[in-house]
Amino acid sequence: MLDVARIDADRLELRPERCDLVALARAALERVDLEEGRGRHRFILDTPHDALIGRWDGLRLAQVLTNLLDNAVKYSPDGGAVRVAITTRDDWAHLTVADAGIGIPAHQLETLFEPFARASNAAAPAYGGFGLGLYIARRIVERHGGQIWAESVEGRGSTFHLLLPVGSEG
């Protein structure tokens, strides 16, 4: 809630520094894999890069990645693969988090990143949460000069995309 208050007051601070996006993704995958602990999910990192250095706030991007990975696990109750892919084009890093979970109804993709938004097939009592994680993620990514969006097919899974400027550190 503190992050939401900072966002609403336009006071969400970033501390950009030299940061490795591949290392951030690897650490987030390992953390979620350890916490998930039930072995129902396989976590995969798919990237041609050993490292991808940019000027980002590593703590805030780790927050975004953890939220997306937690959601992938939560909304894939039957397990399956959760895949993080990182590619680059020009001066942009493109990171995706994909799952084969319950998916999101197409008509709700536009409002998914608004405060308290929840897909109609993800009832709060069954899945928990306040519907703020994606809102916070969007604002963090936008503060980095990037974009975040989702593609989904209900019943077949979702893919969340982050596009981040690599800048002069890349």
C-alpha cells in the first residue's frame, strides 16, 4: 500500500544503477522456485545472453519480476512450465513471463494494470491478493521509460511483456 501511495503522489523513487537483467531474472526464478516448493511448476530461463547490462533500479525490477512470477504460479494451479525469456532489439530489452494457467478473458486485458483490477475468472477468495501488483509493476516499468502489457487466451495461459530501454550501459 505504501508503494501505491507513492505512485498516486508521483513520488515513487527509482535508484538506477548498472544492473544485469539476466542475473535479476535468474535470481527471481530461483527465489520463486524455492518458495513454491511443491514441484508442480518448472521454471525456465530462455535467453541468448549471459548478461544484459542496463541502467535500471534492480530492486524495483526484481519486485516486478517477483510479482509476475508469483502470479504465474498462482494462476497455474495445475502446474506446468513458467518461462522467462529475455531478448534484445536495438536499444531495448524485451522480457516475457509466460505460463499455461487459467488465462485472462480478452475483454479484461485493457484494464488489467489498473488499481484493484482482477480478471473475472480469478475470484479474490480463491486466488487472494488485492489487485495492486500489476498496477505497481506498470508504474515501475513506465518510470524506467518502458512498457508492460499482457497477451492471453482464457484457459490456455498468459504472457506478460516488459520492454525496457537498455541505454548507454548496454
